[in-house]
Amino acid sequence: MSFGAAASRAAPDGFPRVADADPCPCGSGDRFDGCCAPALRGTPAPTAERLMRSRYTAFVVGDAVYLHDTWHPGTRPAELTLDPEQRWTGLEIVDAADGGEGDRRGVVEFRAAWRHGRDRGVLHERSRFVRQGERWWYLDGRIDPT
């Protein structure tokens, strides 16, 4: 089943539901249960890129709790509201610097395609991550306006 078909299965909250055997929304090519699902279910992401991919997937499925819990407490907003009509339709990793299992900091640059009604676009961001203890956190990001 394609992610497009999985995305058509919306839950009552309006966000798409992804089954364990479906392709992961992050575009890795792996099944959801072998990719982002473990992170969304509580297993810490081992690298900054894996955290970024799981956060993208959280936006796809509307998991605001996961986004809050993986955003560094020093930079996260007080509130995070997700729009179920905002559809994230594809992720491209442009670059990843550091952010490995032995690193303390990492940067992941990505492009995330979206649609909202008839509007379409691409969010191009260079995100910074920090590892404290055994856990990666999203710190902040710089959006490229192009």
C-alpha cells in the first residue's frame, strides 16, 4: 500500500493513520513499524536525522504530544496546534552534518512538501539538534524562504 493510500485513512481527528506494515511517511523506504513508529511510541531516536524524520512523521499523523516531547524545553513553544487540513506529502533530506550516535550536536537540512486545500508548497529548513544524556532534542530551525 502506498503512503497516499494510507493517508486516505483518516482518523476522527482528521489526520491520516499509518498502519505498521505501510511505508513510513518519512520516505525512508522502510515499513512504518521498522522506521519512525518506535520513536513515536517512546524509543529515543539514535541520531539527529532519525529524530528529524520521526518529527516529520509526527506532523503527518498529527502527534502534537511527540512533537512537544522531542522539542528542547529551552526553545519549544508553550503551545503547538496542528491543522488536520495541512497535509505533509513528502520529505527530502538535503544534508546532514554530525548528529551521529557519538555526537552532541547535529544539523539536518530538509525539504518537506505540503498542501493545504488548493495551496501547495515546500518548507525548506535547516534544523539544529542537540543531544543531552542519551537523547536527541530538536533545538530550532532556520527556514529558507525560497
